[in-house]
Amino acid sequence: MTRTRSLDCPTCQGMQLFRLLNREEKAAVRAERGERLPVDNLWRCTAEGCLTYYPHLRKTRGLLLPERFRLTAGETGGTEGGGGTAGA
């Protein structure tokens, strides 16, 4: 079962479900930001179309996964709290 948390998404501008990055996403982040970057505590927004990720409790603007990881409606984990839409 995938571990999720309700966190504030700066892209969606509201509370969304976040999950830990999967193996492929971690590899992409390391390729982009450096092999030594710790990636085990990086959480990504599961809202449709959102690419935002950040370390738990260290919300930062501008941390986006590569475009190939953009989620579609069938892959999303849902939203909580009536948050906004991605890219708004």
C-alpha cells in the first residue's frame, strides 16, 4: 500500500495528497540535481497534472519532476480539502 500524507501544494494552491517518490522518480531527481542528493524523504503531489515534489515539511517552490511524470486522471491519488487545480 502506498503511504500518503495531506500536504500543502504550492502549485495546486491547497491541501493535496502526497506520496513518496517511486524508484524511477528518485532516479530522475538524482540525474537532475546530483547523485548525492538524499531522495528517500521526497514527497510528490498526486493531483492530476501536478509535478511538484519536496522534502516533507520543507515546502519549496520550483521543485518539479520531469514532464514524463505528469499524472493523468486514472493515475492520481485524489485530492483533499477541495484544493485548486494543477498549473493554476
